[in-house]
Amino acid sequence: MTKTHRVKRLVRVLALVAAIMAAAPLLAAAWQQPTGQTEAAREGYVPVKDLPAAEQLPAAPLVLGAYAVIWVGVLVYVWTISRRLASVDRELITLRRMIDTRH
């Protein structure tokens, strides 16, 4: 790997870290618990059907979001593997040509 490739990779990693750090406060604010809990909720277990609408959390968006994150991760992983495999294939072709020219 050449020096320019390393620098480009480092810049990409730093950009990703900066984006995550910039989004962290927003995500933390979005996931804060509601402050207007009922007295029963503060004391212990309360069935979901008895909770006020503001405290109920629908599962469907969270499940879909989790699946989306996982699938994006899998696709990025497969894409990076395919790029690396293509690089190895190019190197093998170059080596074969070098061997053929020597013999």
C-alpha cells in the first residue's frame, strides 16, 4: 500500500470519527427518557397498556432501523471484500506477466 493510499484511508477514518462525534449529542438527546413519568412508573413495573402515550415506544421503527443498519454494514463489508479481491486479482495478473516474460 502506498503512502497516498494510507493518507486517504486515514482521512476517511478521521472524517467518519468526526461525523460520529458530531452526531453523538443529537443521538443522546433523542434517546433521553421522558421526564413526565407517572407515579406508578417511578415505583416499579407498569404494563405497557397502562402507560401514557408519551411513554410508549413503538417497536417497528426500532426493528426496521436495526435491520437497516445491519444490512448496510453487510453490504459495506461485501463491497470492501470485493475491492480487495479485485486488487489481489490485478496483482496476480501482473505477477503472471512478469513470470511469463522471464521464461
